[in-house]
Amino acid sequence: MRKLKIGIFNHTFINGSGIDNVIKDHANFLLKHHSVEINTFFADRTDCKARVNILSKAKTKSIFNAHNPINALRMIKQVKKYDVIMPNIYPANVLATIGSRIYNTPHLAYFWGAPPSFMLDNLPEKLYHLYLHLTEM
């Protein structure tokens, strides 16, 4: 079996996040047979064996770090380093998918999903979850 260089992309890699816990578990599992790196805008985890690349120089932890054109370009360019990528939720999924198309890198997309709209309390939450569904690639 050929050893692949796998890049996992998510906007955060922090303690206490359920998605980040799953990413850590996937990375540690894949490390048994492949080279794995996690690409993010900010991280505070130390419990993952995979290398973590922090692509933002910002001091604040914000999802809006992805909207900084320099940070967005860093994530897009990072894609060319890998044989296959695994992008996660917005905004990392959009940026990594753009890089995947530019550099012709195969990617495995996650669908994390969101609760049905009838379970949400107010219009802003419903609109935000609709937006998340539209950005999943």
C-alpha cells in the first residue's frame, strides 16, 4: 500500500469542539499508514500526534480569520502539498475545495449536517444553518 500525504482542513483545532475531536481521532488513526497534517487558522490542542499547521498570524480566535485574503490564500495554496485532502465545515471546506480544483487534488468531503429547521428557535439560527448546508461541498 502506498503511503499518502493527507491534509485535513478545518477552521479550528481546539479543545472542547466535537468536530475537532473527530478530526483528531481520524488523524491519529490515519497516521498508522500515512503522513497526516492538520491545517487550521488557530489551534490549542496538544493531544494529537499529527502535525498541526496554523495558517493565520492573527492573535484573535475568530472564524473571520478565513475572510482575510492572505489567510484564505495560505489555505488554498496549502492544498498542493498533499496527495488527498479532507476538508471539513465552512469556511475551510470552501477554501480547500477551491485549492483542490486549482491543483487537481482529490478530496474527501465530510457532511457534518445540521438540525432540521423546525428544531431551531429563531430566524437567524435558521438562516445560519441554511447557509451551512449551502456551503457543504
